[in-house]
Amino acid sequence: MDPQMINLKRKVSQYKEVLENTEKYRAAWHESIKQNIIDSLKKLIDATELGASIEERAEMENLQAVVVTLGESKSGMFQQVGTDIQRHLIKHNGSLIYQQLFNGKIIVLVNYPYIESYGEPNPPKTIAIYRPEELSDVYFTRHMEEFVQEITKWEDYDDDEPNKKIGFNLNFPQADKE
């Protein structure tokens, strides 16, 4: 047989296998993975007393997500708009996301905290992408550690590190230093 045809048939076979895996991964999400993620994260939240909650996002079938969120709060900053009226800036406290990708794999992301009207949020940090069978309790612990480390660094912002900013595109321009 022609070597080019053998190569093409191998690539077609690989393509079909990838499509089958997508269906298998999507089914695994519904059958067990989503609940396993929720249960594992709840245990970690309870054990650490993090004060986070878990939300399920299911607006799109096969693009669902499980989110560990620290919620929103007053930032402590506000604009005085009248003698008795204050417009508070809302702080989004960050989240850890496990979301299905189009191919059924699961991406793990950290959404950084940000303060509305103060700056734009940092882009999410991708921790990793997994096949459903690769996720285990040890990974959930690592992900939670990395999440807490990242939000702690954001909260502990100072000028010890040059060119470090909270978010990007700050609404409060910094004076050029010469």
C-alpha cells in the first residue's frame, strides 16, 4: 500500500479517536466528575474554613463549570456623592474554576480579585487542562493552594516589586518617573 495512504488512514483513525474521547469525557462529567469536583472542593473549604462557596454554572450544555467563589464585598473605597450618600466600589474576591472545554477536557483557572471602577481585572491564570480521569484529590489540594496563594499575593500588593500592579489599565494614571 502507498505510504502516504497509510499515513492518511492513521491520521483519520486518530481523528475518530479524539471525537470518541470528546463524547466519553462529556459523559464522564455528567456521570461522576462534576459531583466529584464539588465534593472534593467542599471538603477542602470546610477543612480550611476558607469561607468560600461553590456555584455550578450550566448556561451551556457541555461547557458547564464548577466555581469556588469568595463572592463580592464592599471594597472599603467609596465616592461621596451627597452629604448622606456614598457610592461604594464593589470588590470581586476571586474564584477557582473547573470548566468543561469544547472537547470534554477540564480547564482549571484562577480568576483574580478586582475592584469595579478601579481597574480592569487581570486575565485568568490557567493552572492546567485535564482529561476527566486525571483529576484526583491531590490535584484539588494543589489547585486550592495555588488559588489561595494567588489571591493572597493580589491582596498583599505593595511596591516591593517594580512594575507590579493590581489588575491592568488602571483608571488612576500613574505619574511618569524620570
